[in-house]
Amino acid sequence: MPRLIVDCDPGHDDAIALILAHRHAEVVGITSVSGNAPLEATTANALLVTALLDVDTQVHAGAVKPLVGEPLHAAVVHGVTGLGEVERVEHSRVPASDDAVGFLLDAAAPDITVVAIGPLTNLALAIERDADWVSRIAGISIMGGSAGVGNATRVAEFNIFADPEAAAVVFRSGVRLTMCGLNLTHQLQTDDGVTERLRRVDRPTARFAAQIFDDLHGRMVTLLGRRSAALHDPCAVLAVTHPHLLTIEPRAVDVELAGSLTRGMTVVDERISRRRDDANAEVAYRIDAPAAMEVVLDSLM
Ligand code: RIB
Ligand code: CA
């Protein structure tokens, strides 16, 4: 069974990814970061999921803002709470520490993969504190970037755009890196049919997930005019737990920091002649969406 640390900014899809990770891996710890919502909210939401799952996974709070500039949030998608109007189970859990970076460094081991599904601030700070960290873990699987369309801007994906400097540190670190970008995650879409399947199951995680999707689909109507949503963050978990469901290719990828139109873009070198020589990342291009959705739904029921 894979051993994971999940670095996250819950976030509707982060919450689903955390449940999926606990069903198919040993989650040795969770680190939270400012992203979809402020750090206090993302940390509270990570604790909420551990309470819902009744697991003893520790949550370590991390960065309150990006390496450069002010925090960027996504309230239009996730609400000010980070989980919209989703009902919150009562619990008395608190973070194990406010030192996510220290936890990432201390927990490093050759069989540990870090699944990073929010802005990469905590990981960049870990690398800046100890560059050898990347050689002491198995690798990093991120939901972030894109080998195509953006969402935060025409060309930049939210997790990268929220802290481009941190993303550049990670992409330039030499770490074994798998990138699940929007070009991939847009292939895995939920809709009201998924919600209805979950509503037929009388279990806490199924009820919670049904609320997550219903709340998210309602926001997507406003944003996209349809009741469906890409299941972004679970893809980065599946890349580790179910790699056979994804088609992945080596690519040279770097992060644009200066472009007035392109800041936060993951610039993927698609030139055939350069694909192997300069590759610093494994980029995901295809996912077996029906099979992946069944794995995700099975983990929620
Ligand atoms: O662009 C999608 C990413 O941004 C996902 O991780 C989602 O949770 C938001 O953080
Ligand atoms: Ca996220």
C-alpha cells in the first residue's frame, strides 16, 4: 500500500481526494496551505475530513500566504469556508502543529510520496530549508498546472497561479514529479447522476460527498452554466494509487514568473526532439475516466 503525505487546501475536491487517499494508501500525515480559502479554513476542513473518516491522521498547518505577494483564494468556487454550505460534523480536533514544513522534512522517507493538491508553498519552503529533502522522498504527485488551458487565467491553473515562485522551486528541484494538470483533470467530471448514486447509500462519507458535489455543482451553474465539475485533486492521488488508469509522458516543464499574460503558466516543451533529454516531470495526458470514477465512488461509499 502506498504511503502518502497529502498537502492540501480543502476545497471540495481536496476533501474527496483525502477520503480517496485514506481508502487506498497509508496517509502518514496531512499538511494544510492557504489556497482555495484562507489557511484557518483549509486547516479546519482537513480536520473535518479526518473526523468524518474517524482516522488519527495528524494535520499540520502550513503557509498562510505565498512566497511572494498576497494570498489568492477561490471563494467563487469553494465559498468563504472552503467547503461552501456543506454540513459540518461536530468534532474537537485541533492541528498537531503549525509547522507543516517541519513535518514534511521530518517525515521524509524513501517510500513516502507527497501528494500536493493546493499551492506549492509548503513544499517550496521545505526545499529551501533542505534541498536534499527531494532525494529523501519517493517523489511528488501534484494536481497543478496544465499542458493546455488555464482556469485562474487563460493559461495558468489556480494552484500554480496562487504561488508561481513556489511552483518554480518545486519544478526546478530535481524531484521525481508527476503533474496532473487541467488538461487531464477536465476529463474526470462529476454530475448530478454521481450525486444521486451517493444519495442512495446510507453512510457518512457518501452523505458528505453527496453534499460536496451538490454544493459544487450549484456553483458551477453560476460559473459554467452546467451542473458538473472536474474532479481535479483525486487525479493526483490516483496517479500514485492507480497509475494504470493514467497515460503519462516525460516532459520538460517550467513555470513562467514574469509574463504579463502568462505568469503562473506551466510551460510544457512538446517538441518531440526534446521530450526525453530535458524532461523534469512526468505529465499526465489521459485518464480512464469511467474506471477512475468508479474507484472514486467506491471509496466514498
Ligand atoms: O485548479 C484546480 C485546483 O485549484 C484544485 O486543487 C482545486 O482544489 C483548487 O485548489
Ligand atoms: Ca486543491
